[in-house]
Amino acid sequence: WAVERTTAAWAARIITVCESDRAAAVRTHVASSDRLVTIHNAMPDIDKALRAKPGKSPVRLVMVARLSHWKDQPTLLHALAGLKDLAWQLELIGDGPLRGQLEALVQSLDLSARVTFLGFRRDVPAQIAEAQVFLLITKWEGFPRSILEAMRAGLPVVASDVGGVRESVVDGTTGFVIPRGDTARLRECLRQLITSAELRVRMGAAGRAYYEEKFTFDRLVERTTQ
């Protein structure tokens, strides 16, 4: 915060990537509110060939996140352990210091046949295109670009209510926003999505429309340069 406050003196305007960060900057006296402006992160569009098909079954769940303390794969795994009666597969994209612990947890929950660790990937858009539901279960975020990637592909999103997540995921419309660490609520929302192709398709289409309205790269450039 001291560094932020010091360098803020040289800026005519300071961009924050979400309202949550802007509020934190005002609260900690980084700068006055009239010098702070929110311009959300954005993503360039993709070829239509990389659009997902959320209505397909069996359901492939995907989460793109570092395997570290600030993410919350354990809550996701515990939630899925209560859904063994349904047909689903989970792919975890990303690597990090907690991989060994998470692999051990998967084994202890008897999920080894359901969960795949893909590690670091350079083809994330292609992996997302093969999924039916996108997940970001986490303890802390700013304004995650991975959610925008999922919405861009037309996937419903289930994400933890941290940082600026609510500024991208419209709860009940483009997906579900889950209280941090709430295993029961997460399990309930996953059951709804896994068992209803119609819900996945509807939420995925709403997410794609919201991406086109709010989070295209052209919109970011326009707002930054105006």
C-alpha cells in the first residue's frame, strides 16, 4: 500500500480492474475516489470453432487455476465427493506447490477415476471448448480473466464470491456465485448443472452475451483511450 500511495501522486488517473479493487484503493487511501476509474479486464474474441457445447453429456467440468493456497480446489473436491451418483469428469488445469496434497486428497475421496490433473497447458481455450461447466473455486481474486475466457466460450460459470467475481458472473443467470468455502451450496449448484443440459445451455448463452456486451477487448481499448 505504501508503494501504491507513493506512485499514485504521479498519476492523473489510476485504473482498477474491478469495483472491488477500486473500493479497496479508496478505503486504504491510495488515491482520492475521483482519480480512480474501473475498467474491467477483457479478452479478445475467439474463433467460433472454440465455442463450447454445454449441452453435451457426460458433463466435463474444468477449472483453470494455480494449485496453491489462494485457490480452493479442496472445497471443490469435497463437494464433488457427494455427487458420485452423477456422471461427470473434472479436469484441473494448472500446476503449483499443492499438487501432491491435492492428488492425495483425490485418492482419499475415492475420486481418482473422475479427476485428472492436466498441469500447465498452452491450449487452454481448446480445453475450455471441450468442457460443459467452468469452475473457479477460490479464496482470493481480483478480476479473474479465466472467467471471461469461459464466458467467451459460452460456458456456465460456478465461482466463489471473492474479489470482483460478482462483477462478471451474474448469479442465477450466467452461472452461480458461491459463498467462499461453502461446500454444501457448491454441491447443490453443481447438481443442478450436471443434471440439466437445458440449464447449462441457457446459462452458457447468457454468459456469452454478457461477454459480448461488457468484456470484449475492443470495449477495453475504447474505455482506456477515451
